[in-house]
Amino acid sequence: MSGYGLNCEEETKFAFEKAGGIADIVHLNDLIASPAMLKDYDILAFPGGFAYGDDTGSGKAYANKFKNHLSKELEEFLARDTLVIGICNGFQIVTSLGILPGALTFNSGGKYLDRWLDLKVEGRSPWLTGIKTISVPIAHGEGRYVIDEEDYRVLKKNKQIAFTYTHGKICKFQNLEANPNGSMHDIAGVLAYNGRVLGLMPHTERAMFAHQSPTWQKNKKMVKSEWGEGILIFKNAINYFLNKKR
Amino acid sequence: MISRIYVTPKGLDVRVGLYKKSWNELGLSGKLSRITIIDSYLIEHSLAKADLLRVASALTNPILEGYSIDKLSKTNCDFALEIGFKPGVTDNVAHTVKETIIDLLHIKEEADLVVYTSKVFLISGTISAEDIKKIAFSLHNPLIETSYTFNKKYFQKTANLPLHVPEVVLSKTSPVIRVPLSVSSAELTKIGKEGIMDPQGFRRGPLALDLDSMKTIQEYFTKLGRDPTDVELESLAQTWSEHCKHTIFASEIEDTRDGKIIDSLYKTYIKGATNLIRKKKGAADFCVSVFSDNAGGIAFDDEYLITHKVETHNSPSALDPFGGAITGIVGVNRDTIGFGLGAKPVANTYGFCFGELDDKRKLFRDRELTQPMLPPKRIMEGVIKGINAGGNCSGIPTVSGFIKFDARYRGKPLVFAGTVGLIPRNINGRHSEEKQAQAGDYIVVVGGRVGLDGIHGATFSSVTLDSVSPATAVQIGDPITQKKFSDAIVKEARAMNLYNSITDNGAGGISCSVSEMAKECSGAKVDLEKVPLKYPGLRPWEIWISESQERMTLAVPQKKWEVFNNLMKRRGVEATVIGEFTDSGKCAVSYNGRILMDMDLEFLHNGFPKKRLFTAPYRHTHPNPKMPKGSSRTKILEQLLSKNNIAGFSFISDQYDHEVQASSVLKPLSGPGRINTDAQVFKPVLASSRAVVLSSALYPSYSDINTYAMAAGALDTAVRNAVSAGAKLSHLAILDNFCWCSSYNKKLLAELVDALKACYDIATAYGTPFISGKDSMFNDFQGYGEKGNPVKISIPPTLLISAIGVMPNLQKTISPEFKNAGDLIYLLGETKDELGASEYSKMLGSLGNNVPQVDLKKNLTTYQALENAIEKNLLESSLSVNSGGFAIALAKASLGGMLGAKINFEGNLNIDAKLFSESQGRILVSVSPKNSKKIEKLMRGVICTKLGTVSKDGKVTITSGQNKIVDTNVKKLYKIYHKFSDSMSAKGGSASGGK
């Protein structure tokens, strides 16, 4: 998806393509004009950005417009064996759409923050196959995940917590705290629809190349591949469909 | 009717703690108990109750918030404080809310619907009305915002805040006047200085035209046999302004020191240098579009061009730091979108020069002491936030930047904002850097609407509840409006070949953009009544020169207009035809059929009288600083590292998104110790491994001794910073930003000449062409002190040099921090006793006179050898030695890698010079022992001194002869380096969260 201030669509498309998929950038208004086109796709991605400048609360205005015109189509899309991802502002949009539990609000530090960190995989999802930990960057001002205790217990039981922030190699390397925004229960990403819908604050597409990592300069001579850890998420999504076809 | 929707947070609101903390610092510690922050949406509408409820629900995230209508959710507090915008000030949130309502309820856009937003703070505690005043002052800028305070009694009775609407109401005035010019020279001078007299007897504000210019204009209209209209005169003032025509850089200068005549500083030294370099380079010339467009363009590879432009936004940032900075950054983004057929912004840069943060002097703009200047700290916080909002919201990585302090930036801060762009070299078979409006093309304006924003101090007669201040003084940026048209133009319309030319609306608004584009086809005709307005009642001259933000002007062929307009509509962008390009040789403007301007383009652009300016000799000498006694410099090094001109500023780098577009290679912060890098690398094309290097440098304090050294140091350092990170001299260009003061002063003019001579000498020696530049010549503050005493503060003459280079392979990028224990440490280049105006001398309290000189020949050989070493993968780290000298460089490389260093610095030089001299041309590198032979061989002919080794133990020691002159450790240095930044981020600054 694109439009109204979303801004990570080009690199997200690139990541899906490098993972073996075919991706198109579709403006929200074009989808509203031809909603049937959703039927042609297997994966719906809400990329990062600043839709409507976060006015009235991040993700709210974009989700309002989406819901207002495309509720039925979204329902139909989710009824098929499809995947959805919301990254950063996309996560905020997807929670506002109501297809993921919880909500995102101001970082506990009160400021926008761009830094790298470490994630531990907690849940079960086609997006997460074979991944235990992963180091990626965040860049957000409203990334503090909020959920009430009852819903949290359900999430936990159903393995719907995708990632938690953890003190891994990046935090050790740069002596940083694990949870940068005060998220409840250290939650960085959540799942729904049997793990088919993933929302997360960190930007996996900004970790698709090896040289994007802050540790790259130190390990330059050891790094053989051009690709970074973030590309795995995109590969998992494409492989989910490739494996199905086999 | 008017309703208020309140949205109140549920559960923990982290902003509360941050506000409390910052209010406690106002002396309210212990007095505050409870704070609630509520979003208020004041809506003028004709909606049914049920619809209003739907709206309220759409504005609320039920997990985080609850809503109430016309009734505050909580009233058990002592005060309510409301902060809202003044009439006419851009309210971005209100635009979004209006869009949401229209979409949600499927109502027509023209519907009678107006939204105003504000923040309401409910505050409890043992606080007085006086305390609330302090809080209110800390929360708003009276130029653009209003605060209202309500006590307990008021809202406990009503449970609601007043339903007043901050609407703009303009009094009716005659739309157009003729300005008689058959008047005395004194009157002409007055018109030029103070502006056109309105029929009501008020002068409209400075045209900034001197008597010579006014006489030239008088002559022109005498020939035409008529008086000019106000529109014509305002238009000339805009086009001939220093800002647009760079009158000082274009003037003839007689250098009285050697009797030589300089035809034009710009043509002789800047363009002259570039022309010579390009000629010498021949086939290897990488310049494609220099000095002719909104930004400079150079080759990136066979497929793409890369562009760069750096602007200043100093005066607006002094008045409204947030608004000034955000419009600075989104403004320079538009320079990129307006390059050639439209380049895509791929990186932002920033640079800040502020007064000292502990400067508590009270200064006022007026003799009556009613217009206070903001203190440096407030300016800093606002400016940082402005660049944050502009860059982050636009999805452009803020890759490169710096912050400097000097007491003389107290009167005017310098705020630099730059943007790098990317554009395919060929678009639909056309060279993308070329554009040409055709006679018959529609003149189309896209983006925001026009209000009274940024009109030169015009008096703004608005009749509202309690608004007295002009909404005209400042502009507020709306990055999302701009992002929408930027994407629609650069990512869609450009490829569809829907327009022939494009330029941005900056200074002078459409008066400048249209008349500039009119040169391409030799004429334009505009119908001002077609320009979309924010509110009714603007006079034609105001519409013509308004600097309302977020607008581009395009030349769209008539037969393509429908397709173009449909595309813009689908992207949520307003596009309007306001006239037609012609080949009449004239710029013609009318309003409702009445002709207001009919002027020859030739006169408008070239009628400006050329000036001759004169220099006078100057000389600055300073006592030498008294060097410290004894042989230990450990404490002194630690003290110097803590200075905010040298320390890290991760609190800024961290809050600017530098990784969007997935292009990051060498970040603003590097290594385990997160030191600020002097050069940054990113790759703008996802599928290519080519990369762009950015760096910048400035040494304003060197101007206290000699501006030639100041400029030479800036050029040498910018180039060295870039090469140290992996750039190639053969593909490196530079940009100049001159910020001067009192430029008609003959001595300062001589200093300007000297700085330009340095620019020419160094650029031509290194073969690094200037591709774009900007000057801001009057950075002086003339105001009053606390007792009404006149105060003048001028900035130190400042030249910012920015460098942009292309690297064929990003894998060659090299970061500045040490990597491995056991690596050998070398210093490339020669250290001399050049402590003049150094950070060290400044700390000691006297500047001295031996300011660093640039040895072009030696430095060039060093840089070429460095390039070679990087190409051959022989280096582990590479750090350019800058402010603070060798000892600071060593401290940064060590703490950056969280590794120790054992150094022995031999030679006869005194220890202060060894450690702190700022001699140019030096780079601190580390090398794996297995490569030491190779590097020493490669460095033959270059001064390359092996100084010691990187160590695991974290100890940082330097010996000189028998003496241990520095003995410290990396953990301590880490703490000191980050102390300034930690103290800034601990304050929480603003509690605005996302933006």
C-alpha cells in the first residue's frame, strides 16, 4: 500500500522481490477505485511511513479511510489463505483496522528514536519460520505497545506474540537497553489469523543488506553474503506460497 | 453550529511525566500533582448528533483513549490551559480531521465544515496563577499560538471550554493602488526602505530597494509614461532582492588593498573555479547541471544524476524556531523536486549554529521591550524539533549534520538545511536536467493554498476574538501535503511526460517562480483570482508574493492538463491553472480582468543596476594564550572533549530517521561507542552498490584571525572528511554557504574577498568543483537589552562547505573508530604549531594568531595516498583530524571502538601543539600488523608517523619523550564524550512523541 505519507513502499517492494516475489505498489485511492484487485494478490503489506503525519494519532486516519471503503474486501482477503504484514506505521494502521490486538502509543522516552536492537521470536507464524533471534532497526515516536492483561494472557497462550525485545548482540555491541520504547511485556510485534497477519514496529526491510547493520564495519571481512537478517522475513512469506504450490 | 470533541487518554500517558519534569525545572518542583493532556477538536458544522458521534469515535483509539462531546471528561483539577493556533496559522491536524470527516460521512468538500485543534492541559497542584503563566509560556510561541487559562470555577460550572472560533477576518481594502514615482529622492528612499504607503496611511514593510534601484525603476516607468502598480513594485522588490539576485556576490568590487577590480565574486571565484576544473577534467568531468537550476547536479552513474543543495533559514528560525526549521528543510526538499524535470529527495542534511546555551541575557527586538528574543536553548530545541518533523514525516533520511556554538549566534542562529536528490539521466528520451516551458502551456500550481504567510511584515488587520499578532511573520510547514505531490510528480507524472517544466515556490512565491519560468519561453500571463486561497480577502499583491509553503509551479501542455489533473486528484493533491506561458516578452498579471502588471521580462530580470563596492584593509591580532604548566594534559583533554563543540550529539542523530529508504551504509553514529561520524555514506539506488558520501565543515572562529584560513580550513576539512570515509577526489564536488554580517562594511567585504580567494585556490588545487551555493549576507541583530540599551550582535563570518562524492563500491566504506586490539596507529600528515583560534586556545581564553594554513601540495599527496590505501583494503579505521586536534581524534577513535591506545608522540614540537593543534591535512588511521609493511611502502612521500597500537585494556596513554602527557581510559572518555548529549536527552525536550 502507499499514499498519504506512507514512505517505505519502495524498499519494502524491493525486499519482497529480492525474496522471489512479484510486488506492486498500490495507492490507497487506486485500491478504493478498484477494490477487486485485492483478489489478484496473496500478500498485503502496509509499509512504514507517516500516514497523515500521525495527526490525531498514528495510523488512525489511514485506517479510518481504509475501513470506510474496503472493510468487506479486507474480510474476503483474510478469508483466503493470504498473508498480511504491517511494519512500523503499517503496524499502527493494522492495529487501528482492528485485525491485530493492542495499540501503539508514545514512546516512554517521549521522543522519536532511530536505533538498532534485537528481537526474540516468540510466536508461531509462516512469517517467522526458522528464525529464533534477529537484529533490526526501529525508527518511531509512537511504538509503545499497549494491551490489557486479559488480552495479553490470550495472546501468550495462542502464541500470538511474534517478537519481544531482547538484550542480544546489538544491545551488547552498543551497550543499549533492550526495550527502547517501554512496550508492555517487551512486545515488538504480534500475530493474528493463525499467524498469517503480522504487525511489528521494527523495520525488517532496513536490515535486508549486510552493510546496514552497525556491526558490519567491525565484521566486514567475515561477512560473505550481501544479504542481512531482515530479508528472511520476506523470504518466509514468499516460500509459504511456493511450498504450497509444490 | 459549533461543537467540541475532547479525546482523553486512558491509562498511562507517558507525556505527563515528561511535561512534569520540564515544568519542575521552571521552579514548580513539588507543586504539581496531576496532569491530563486532552486533544480538543473544535468543529463548526451542520452535522446530526449521530454523525458527530461517529466522527468522535473515528478520532478515538478505544484501547488508548475515550471521547466526550461538549463536556470535559475530567473537571477535578485546579486549572485548565488551552494552547491553540492563532487565526490563519496552518493547522495540519485540522486538515486531517476535516478529510477524515468528509470521507467518513461522504459529504461534499464544499460543505460548511471548519475544524480547529488545540491541546488542553488539566493541571492540579498547589500552583498559583503566576505558575500557570510560566507553564503557558513554556508551551507556546505567542507569534503563532495562543494560550487560554481557565480556573476551577469556570469549567466546574460549564464542564466545557468556550466555543470560540479563531477565524481569519480581513478588513476590506482597495485591491490595487498605483505608486507615484515622480517624487523626491528622499521619498523614493523611503518607499524602498519602508515600503509602499497603503491608503490607510500605513507603510507595508520594506521593499529593500536602495535609491539607485528606485531611480532605475522610476526611469523605466517614466519611459512607459505611467506609474507602477503596487504589484509591479512588489514584484521588482522580490526579484531584485539580495535573496534572489545575490547582489553582493554579483557586484563589482574594487579591492582597495591592491587596487584590483573584481568583476563579480561569484563569477570570478566560484563559477571561475568550477569552469577551470571542468576544463581540466575534460572527458572525466562529472558536472552535469551547475549553478543553473534549483540544485547542482552531477553524474551518479550512466543511468542517474545526483543533486545537492544546501539552504539557510536563519531569520525565520530566530523568530519561530520550529516553524523556521521545518520550512527550511521542506523548502530545500522542493529545490530538489524542482531540479530539472523533478528529482526524488534521497537524503537530508542539517547544520546548526546556536548561541551558548548558558547565555541568559535578555534581548528584545523593539525599544519598548515588548518583543523578546527567544533564549538559545529554546531556539535549539525548536529547531531540532522542526528538522525532526520535516525530515521524518517526509520519509527522507536525515543522513548528515552538525551542531556548533558561539556566543555571537545569540542574535541570529544559523540553520542550514540540505537535500540530496536522485533523477534518471534520461526521461522519455529527454535529458532530465533540461526543462523548457512552451508558450501556450498552462501555468499550474500544485500543493498548498495561499494565505498571508511569509509576506514581508505586512500589517495584517484581522478582527477576531483576541488576535493581534500578524500571522504573516512565520510559516508552518506541512510535510504531508508536500509528500503527496512529491510522490505524485516524481514517481508518476514525470514518467508520464505530463509537464514541460517545473520549479518550486520559495522566496517571493509565484511572483518569482512564474517570472523565472517565463524566461524559458519568454513570457507569462497570470490571472491572480484563480489562485486558490486559504481564506478570502487577500489583496492581489499579497497573493502574488505570498510565501505560503508546499507549492510547486509547473508548465503543463493544455492537452495534457486533464490527465495531469486527474492524477493529482487521485493522489489527494490540489492542482490549479492560474494562467498561461506566452512568448510576449512580458510578465503580465491581472485580477478579475483588470491588468495589474505588464512588465518586460528583460527589465524584470536584468534591469537591476550594477553596483560597485569597495573594500578596506583589516587586521586582527590576539594575545597568545598562556599554556598550562607541567607535563600532564589528561585533565585538559577530558575538559576539551566535554565541550559542546566537540562532544557527541547522539540526542539529535537518534531522533532523526537516517535509515528510511533502506540506504544507510555509514551512519551518523558509528561503532560500539557511537561516535558522531564526520562523513556519512548511503546508497540511493537499491539495486546498485554505488554509494554517495556526504560531509561538511566550518571553522567560524578562524575568522577572528583570518577569513582566508577560515575558508581554506572548511574546504580542506570537508574534502578530507569525505576521502577519509572512502570518497574519491576524482568524483567529489562541493557546495558553499556563505553566512556573513554587515556586508556593506568595507572591512567585512575585504574579509569576504579573502574567503572567496581561498575557495578558488583550494577547489582548483583539489579539482573539486562548486556545484551549488547560497549566501545570506546580513546576519546581524540590532535590538535592545533589558534596560532598553541598543545591542548589536553580528555572527562571526561563517562559510559552510558541504561535500558530495560518489563511490563505485560501498564495500570500500571505512568507519572512524578503532576495530581490533593490536592494530597499529598511524598519523598521516604533518602536525605544526597551529593553535590559533583552535578549540584549545578558545578554552584557554585567548585565540593567538597562528591559525592553521593549508599546504595544498602536501595535503593532495596525502589524500591520494589515503584513497589508495582504502582502495587496497589496507586500513581498519580512518578518522579525519578536525577541531580539537590529534588528542581529540585519538579519544574519538578509541571510545568509538571502546578500545585503548598506547601512543608515543616524538618530535620537537611542544606538547600542546602535538595534542591540540588543528593543523589541516591529517588523518588518524589504524592498520592490521600484517599490512604495516604495505602501508609504509604506499605512504612513501607522505608524512606518515607510526605512533602506537590499539590495546585491549582500554587505557589511553600518550607519551612525549620521557613524559606521560595523557593517561586516561576509554570508559571515562566515553562518559565525557556523551555527557552533553545525555544532559540534553534527559530533559525530555519536548513531549510531543511522534512529531
